[in-house]
Amino acid sequence: MKKFGTVLLLILALGFAWMLYSYLSYRSNNAVSDAAFVKSDAIYTLGFKVGGKIDHMLFTEGQKVSKERTIATIDPTDYQITKERLEHSIKALEANLGALREKRKRIFAELGIKTDISKNNISVGDEKEKALRFKIRAMQAQLQKAQRDRARYRKLLTQKLISKADFEKADTAYKTLHDQIDAAQKELDSYIKSLHNVHSSYKLSELEATQIKELDLSIKSLEEQIKANRKNLEAVTNKIRYCTLKSPIDGVIAKRFVNKGRVVSKGAPIYSVVDPNNKHVEVLLSEKKLHGVKPGNSVTITTEALHKRELKGVVESILPTSASTFSLVPRDIASGEFTKLDQRFVVRIAFKESEDLLRHILIGMGATVAIKRTADDNGK
């Protein structure tokens, strides 16, 4: 019995030693961690780009949804009313713009004709005025000669060297010429007045040119209003489109945040959609365990959901910064005091299993991973 007991104790000691060796060897050859979780790159939390009252919620949690399928809508009535008002405003402005353009076209055509006529009349009038003034100057020279002849004939009549009829002839010529000059002067004065009217007509055409400038300003103002209204129309049209929420992927409704009839603000979460086939494992690995861990290393993954069944995986990447680097409250080492803390790094692991097996793995599950270390980095 003593020998049997001794042998049994020896066997138990050897078994324990073997188990301890296997455990230490396993830990030495593999980076093991329980801080692993199943995650997905295809989780989308969806919200409307506009605020309003939800009038339709078309899916519930767990339902499948196809890409571009409408999953919820907001009542677009207010936006549609605004759109109709803008469309009517644009039509009215465009009608006014068309009328102003036609008016400008007509005034511009009439102005061109009036201006040409006025310029021509002024040119002709200036020439006629010059001709009348020259005629009057010529007649005034003749009048001076007739006046001298009349004086000479009067002297000769006094000396009885000519007859009274001869004097009356010279006197009549003088008076006739004087009357002609008066008539010509009156004609010149009257023509100058009419020429003034021609100049006034030309100035009026210049005022009409100013009216064209005012019309141009009004036309430009209407064009700017139409442009602004069209931008507003485009914006409200987009808002009407934003009242429809669609799924960006083929997936499953993971979370429904609100119910029908709820008034929500812009960007508020409505649904969360996930692609159930997009899965990977992320593990927070201690820096002490990182030696020998590289992209491409094989990984053994176990989860409680599959009763510790081992799944195959491979290291995809190791993030270049620790998890604490992006902490909202970074460590303050300005005082010079420093306590060494074990930092953890995110290692991304891809599954190497069939989709039929992975459908039992749900996003968010915990997992245990054992990453096979590279032999060279392990000193072997």
C-alpha cells in the first residue's frame, strides 16, 4: 500500500508538472487574452437630415432590410407648402422679368429712332440757322447801300436834280429791304425756338436712356431674386428628399430608437442598421504580450456561444497607438511624477470560418483569443 501510494503521488506530481509545463508553454507560444469582442465595420446609426414629426416607422428590430429601402419618413407637408410658394414666386418674378425686358427692348428701339431723328434735325437745323444768318447779313449789307442811295437821292431831290419819282423809287427799295430783314429776323427767331425744341427732344431721349439704365437695374434685381428663390427651392426640395430615411446597406435592424409620431431634431438617431456578415474580433492586448504578434499570425478564437468551440482567425492589423492615447482625460505628467502602467493596444483579427458557422456569432459577444507568436521573435 505504501508503494502504491508512493507511485500514485509520483504519477500525480508528474501529471501536475506536465500540466504546468503545458500551460507555461502554451502561454509562451501564444498571446492569450479574454479582453476580446466581436465587432463590425458595418454598423450605421441613421438619422434624418431635417427635423420634424415622424409619420412612418416601417421596420422593427431584427427585421432584414435591403439597400436603399425606405425605413422611416417625416411628414413633409410644411416643406411642400414652402416649395409651392417658392415655385409661384419664381413664376411671378419671371413674368415681371419678361415684361421688363420687353419694355426695355421697345424703349431701346424707340430711343434709337428718336435719337437718330433728333441728331439729324439738329444737324439740319444748325445748317439752316447758319443760312438764315448769312442771308440776314447779306440783306443788312444791301440795306446799308440802299440807305446811302436813299440819302443821296434825297439830296439830289432837294437840289432838283432828279424827279420826285426817282426818290420815291429809292425810298421804296430801302423800306422794302428793311421789311425783308425784319421778316428774315423773325423767321430766324422762330426757327431758333423750333431748334430749341429739337434740342429738348434730344435731351428727352437722353432721359429715356437713363430710364433704360433704371430698367437694367430693375431687371438685375429681379434676376437676383429669381436666383435666390431658385437656391431656396433647391434647398427645400432637398429637405423634402431628406424626409425619407433609407438603409445604406443590405442588413438587419439592430436598434429602433423612436416610435411613430415622435418629433425629432436634425441628426437624432432613428435606426441602427448592421451587416450581420461583416464581423471581426478586436482584442485589447497588453504591451507585455505584444512580442511575436504580427499581422498574418494565426489565431484561435473561443466564445461561450459555441460552447468553447475553437474558431480559426488571423491577425489583420495592430493599431499603432495605445487605447489610452485617445482618452478624454489624458494622464498629467507635468509634475514629473510618473507611475508605469501597462498599456493596451488594439489588435484586429479576421475570422477564417464559413458564414454558416459565423451566423451563430453575434456582434458584441465576448471572446477569448490565443494568438500564435512568430517563432523568430520568440527566440526559437
